[in-house]
Amino acid sequence: MFGKLTGWDDTIVALATPPGVSAIGVIRLSGPNALTIADKLFPSKDLVKQPSHSMHVGFLKDENIVIDEVVLSIYKTPRSYTGEDMVEISGHGSPYVLQQVIDACIRKGARLAKAGEFTQRAFLNGKMDLTQAEAVADLIASNTSASQRTAINSIRGGFSHQLKELRERLVRFSALIELELDFSQEDVEFADRKQLNALINEASEATQSLINSFKLGNVIRNGISVAIVGKPNAGKSTLLNALLNEERAIVSEIPGTTRDTIEEVINIGGVLFRLIDTAGIRQHTSDVIESAGIQRSFEKMKQADLVIYLFDINELSPQALQEAEQELIGHALKYILLANKVDMVDSQNIPPGLKDRSNLLFVSATTRLNLDALREKMVNLVLDGNLEIESSIVINARHLNSLQQLNTSLSDIRKGLANKIPGDLLALDIRTSLHYLGEITGEVTNEEQLDFIFSKFCIGK
């Protein structure tokens, strides 16, 4: 389907489980000689004659020296992860023993696999397209339910199926326009321009939707940085500790206790938030270290994806809050206004300028009042209130670049149709769009590009 690249007719071996001491370790063999290599080390059965998807228990031996007692799992081509003959050796998790098994496999004719080489072979053998292969790495790296579900959806083809359908429809129109060129002297049109224009509009809308999803995809993949800012002694460290459910930051009644930023990661609603407790911001301080901490607080605030502006409801006036909000708006920051220490004030004494604000959340970091509402607001704000993981979401920068190029190319086709350009120029624009679609799913690729993509995988996958 994609053509064989150089060096793919041999058999590879690698440890598929993390290095280190464990109860078991799994070693993978894949390639034309996987079964014969394993058979040379497993004398109790003729593995070549065993059916696919069968498991066998016995001793692994190298020159009559027992290495380990193992379980061998056999997968015969094409019914394997790589599409080749494959053997998985499950042995005891001693790093020394596992290395002895790998060395024995190499002596019998295998070579050590490169990073991502098993998945690369699966791609080259048509077991998955390139977006699905890349999603394997995303699934391995997932650390939240959102990133896990997004990767699973991509592995199942949710993203690539949409692009393949679009590519097939464009190919049909391209073929008809190419056919017109063979009858250029007869001035005929086999491709309905109105239908082509409708398809291009549909494709542009779908492409733009995928481009727009990258912002959400980036949140899912990399998490959100949240700067907790405010005046000294507003309760920032107490809030951090309450959200983490642990005493991470030092809490004191003395203003200016936090001299530097403190960062911790928390999972809320399937999304990672990197909480940054900053030094309290005040206009004048004689403490050089505190002053440096305040400057760093401003820097973190400007770099953050979300700012929680926390203030003591007993001390901040509605006018001061308005000024602080204008500064956040001026920096084009997403923010949450948080009125803290509501447990220490009578609700009747809250100024109308604060009480009537619809975008103000009243909490008590000490008693943890309304912290669930804060968590919900954090998730809704960064995800715009909606997280449809089952839909196609772009999380890969390479995909984004190709989609942006595709969008430009589709725009050129639309302009060409409006200007009634000749069929040969229209065919050229369509071929350009097909190229960028093929770049994403892997129909258009080269050896250097594949090596770069799969080099980011772990060895054994």
C-alpha cells in the first residue's frame, strides 16, 4: 500500500515493558524469522507449526543453558500488531534475565529494534494509517481521561475516516477533470462544477472545524497553566493546599510569606491543571527577595492560560476589583475572580458592587466552601463549556500544519471555480489538496519523515 522502505525484511527484537525490576517483562520479536528464532530457543515445541494466537509455557534455552521459564504468545501474519509474524515472550522481570533473552534472540538472527519500529511496521503493512500510528504514542503518554479518550478515538480512526472520505470524493472529481483534458478539443465537462463547489465548501468547513479543535486538543494534551495571583495574605497558598488536598505551600498570617512561585499539577475533570502559587502582589516592599518574587508573579500571570485573581473580601473595594479586572482584560487573559474568606463576613455586609457581580465566585479556602464550583468553572472556562471527546480533535502540530495548508489549497480551488479557470489549472489545485490530505494520513510520505515521526516513540512499541 505504501511501498517498502529499506531495511524492512529482517526480524527485530526489543523489550516491550519498562526497564527495571518487575514481576514480569515482555520481549517482542517481529519479522519473517520471528517464529524460527523463537523456535531455536524453545525446544519443547515446534513453534512454526503452532496456530496463530496460541500461548505456550516452557523453558527458554540458549545452547542447552536454561535462561528462564516463559510464556510464548504467537501471532502469525497478517493477524498481528505489525502485520508480520510476531512472538511475545513473557518472562520474569529481572533486567539481567530479560537482557539475556534479547541477546540470545540477536545471536539467532534478530536485530535490536529502533524506537517506534514495531508501530512503523504496522503502518507500512497497512494495519493502521499514520494518524492512528501517532495516536498510539499519544495513548502511551496519556495521563488524564480526556487525553486517553482522545487517543483511543484517533486509534479507532475517528479522525482519519473523516479525511479519507473527503479524499476519496476529491479523487473522483480529480479523475473526471483529468478525463476532460483528454477531450479538450471537444469542450466537454464531465465534472459538475456546482457539485464540486458544494464539496469544496463542505471540505473547507470540516477542515476549519478541525483546525479550530487544535486549541482544545492542546489543552487535552499539555494541560492548562493556572496562575493564582492577588495581594499578600489573600489566601493564595491556602487555596493551593485546598485544591491539592495537601499542605504543599507554607501558610502564614504574615504578608509576603510566599517569596517565589510554587507549581503543582492536579487533574480536574479529566484535564491537567498546573497550579502556580505566586508571591503576593503589592505596590511597595523593602524586601529585595519579595520584590523579585512579585516581578516573577507578573511574568507567570502573563504566561498563564488562566488566571485566578484571589482577594480578601474583607479588604478589597469594588473599585479596586474593577481596576484589577481591567488589567487582566488589558493583557487579554482568561480569568476567574475569586472572593475569599466569605466565612469571616456577614453576607449582609458584602458591598453591592461585589454582591451583584455575576462573574464573581465567593469561596472560603480555609473551610473549602464552593471549591467544587471553582473546579467546575475552571474546566468549563478552558474548554468553553464543552468537551466532546468522541468527536475529531486535532492534538498533533504536524496535522495542524497540513490542515492549514489544505485550507489554503481548498480556498484556491474555490477561487478557481468562481473565475472559471481552465480544467488543467483546476486539476493542479485539486492535486495540491490531495497531497496535503495524504500527508496527514500517510498516503504521501517519505522515509525521512517516517523516521522522524516514529523516533519519538519508545523502544518496543
